[in-house]
Amino acid sequence: MAKNRPLLLAALAGLLGLVTALAFVVGRGSQAPAAANANNAGLTVPSANMPLNPNWKAQPATGASVSLPWANIKVNNDGSSEAQNEPFVAVNPNNPNHIVVGANSWQVGNGHFEVFAYVSFDGGRTWASSQPYIDRNAGRINAADPTVAFGPNGDVYFAFVALTPAQGAVAVSRSVNGGLTWSSQTWATSFASGADKPSMAAAGNKLYLFYQNGALYSTVSSNGATTWSSAAVVDAAGRNAAPVVDASGNVSVFYNTSDSIKVARVGTGISSKNGMPSTTVANTVALQQRAAGYRAGIYPAAGVDASGNMFVAWADGRNAGRGNDILLSRSVNGGRTWTAPVTVNTDASSADQLMPSLAVSKSGAISVAWLDNRNDSANVNYDVYMATSYNGGLSFGSGTNSRVTEVSSNPNNDPRTQGTMIGDYFALGAGNGVVYALWTDTRNNNEDIYMAPVPVSAPSN
């Protein structure tokens, strides 16, 4: 026995080492900061078990509140300290006081996130909530990337990506009572391949859905999101679709590649494995390095007026020494040619402007809103600013931008996301003589969705 003791000790040491290694791996797995779709490795979402920091302390933004002519209204009504971010908004074209907002939400508990719908029938003064993810898939316990569209009869369609632990699949839910409840849900993409970043547009009796999985794809439903057509490639290098519908029902989709903003006309019947015919709006320059840790990218925000003139805005890093800026280009010939980009934000500092959203009012006013760091010299705390053009996008206001938020937000002031994400986009929708600006707000020491109804009327001469 004595002469076998060294072998026994070596075996015990090896076993102890294996147990320790396994414990380390399990421990690391429970604290994973993000889960990624293998086909879209750059588009990470917070993990299902994203932990609360037990030592977290509130970090409200510095700076006094300001008095504004419009209210800042909290949209989510859960009363918890859980994060809500990445708002998307749709306004009923037949009733401008009927607003539906989609957002990511952690309020379901256990660190899981999914999408919620927030509904107002009085122009945003009061809100109700509902959960569109009704046909739950056991392999996809989380949901994100909300997008909303109204059908011609007032039905509401809500698309999202469901994921974790399986790869992403896009689902579309339908509501026949304005978004208060959801009567049906279909899966628009296959479980066999990953999908991400859905967006939608309704034109006539058709619903157009866009999503990405390596390439940018489109699929169409002609029966109220009951069934979907085979997917068609929009652009093999495209991502982040922003569809618009003109007064004649023509659908165009804006999107970005690694170095450009493009637009394609959908429904022409012309498509190949490399995509649909498209026009380059402008080349883009990668965003400059930022002080804040939340993710931000180049996403097009687009709109079209009653005459068919098109407008698209995006964040761009081309203006060295000025931080990231919001650029806008316009087309007056249906997207065939585009003006040279102009800078919408008017600050003279090196602050960052990011996450633009755009809305075109029935009056023809073009409004752009965005995240803005100009009130924080450290470029971390943010507000929302906006500008409106009353001359078809030739100029925006009197040379100044309007502040939308009463107080600044610190992106680090949330115990769940802890500065890693505030969503990939904010939102802007056009009502009757007003635009509804929506953003992620941390004034309550957690991420909430806030809205401001900002009047839009041409200045008197």
C-alpha cells in the first residue's frame, strides 16, 4: 500500500483539479455577459441570466432639470426597477391619438427579457401594457427587437426575434383591439437558421417583413400574417432595414452595409441571390470612439412625404474633431438620386449624436430626433434633441436644435444593464400636429421608456 501511495495522491490531485476546472467553467457560464446569434456574431443581446449587481449604487446624471413646453411621460407602467429599453413606435394612420410602442423588458423576472407592447388611445397621456409573445417556443425563452405596423383596417402587427438557447427566429403577432391583447402569432422564419433585427411595413393588404441572417431578406404576407412567402434576398451585404411606404403604396427599404446607406424598391419581382436593384444614398464613415460603454451603430431612419420625396438620416463619424453627428440626405425623384448629406445637429462641440429617428407629418414637416451628449463634457450622460424642417428638408429650424428631455440620463444608472446597452435605437412617430419622441430614460435609477409629445407647426412669418 505504501509504495502505491504516490500514485493514489497523484490521482486524487488530478481529480481535484478536474472538479476545480469544471466549477470554474460553470461559474463563468452563469455570468456570461451576452448571447450571440452564430450567424450575426456582431449583434449580441444580453444573456438570459444577466445578473443584478448586488453592490450596485444609483448613479443619476448630474445637471439641473429644465422646463419645457411639453411633458416627459413615462410609458411603461410596471412599477419595478427592471430595465425597459429600445423603443419602437407606430401611430394609427386613421387615429393619430392611437399609439403603440414596442420595447425590450426585463420585468418578467429571473433575468429573462422579452418584448412588451404599450398602448395609448389618448395621444400618450395614459398607457396600457400587453405581451405579444403568446405562442412561446421552449427553445426561445427570450425576445427582443420589437417593431410595429398598422394594417389598413386598424389591426396591429408586432414582430420580434425570439431566441435563447436556440438561435433567433422572427415571430409576428396580431391584435384586433388596438394592441390591448394579441389574438394570433405566426413564425415568419425557419427555426433551422438564425434570424435577427425584424422590421415591417404595411401596404394595401400586404405586410412586408424584413430581417437579417448574414444577408438582408424580405418576406410577404397577404393574409394578415397567417402565412408568409418564401424569403427573397434584398442585399447580400445588407442589415438594419428601415422600410417606408409612399402614397401610392410602393414599398422601399433603406438599409446599411459596412460602408454605405442604400435603398431598394421592393415588389418589383427582380431579385437574385445577391439581392434586389438598389441605389447608394451615401457612403458612411465608421463611428468615432466614444466615452460611453453602451453599444451604438449606424442605422438608417427614413420617411417619405405625400409627394414621394424621401428622407433618410443616420449617425456618422466623418466629422473629425466634432464627435459623431447626425446626417441627412433627401431625394425628390423617388430615390434615384440623392443630395449630399447635411449635418442636422447644430452644436459646435465634440459631443456625440447617435440613434436618429425620423418622422414625416401629414403637413410635410420632417422631424429628426436623436441621442445627444452635448450637455455632458465627459460625453457620457445623454439627452434627446430634435430638429424639424418645414421646407422639404432644405433646412432645419432656425439653426438651433430643441431639447426634448427635461433631465439628462446616465446610461450606467441601471442595476440590470449597468451601462452595457440602452437599446439600439430610439423612436419618433407623427401624430396630428405633433410628433411623439420616445427614448430610454434613467431618471428613476433604472431604464424606463419615456415619451414627449412635441408640437410640430410651421413658424409664422
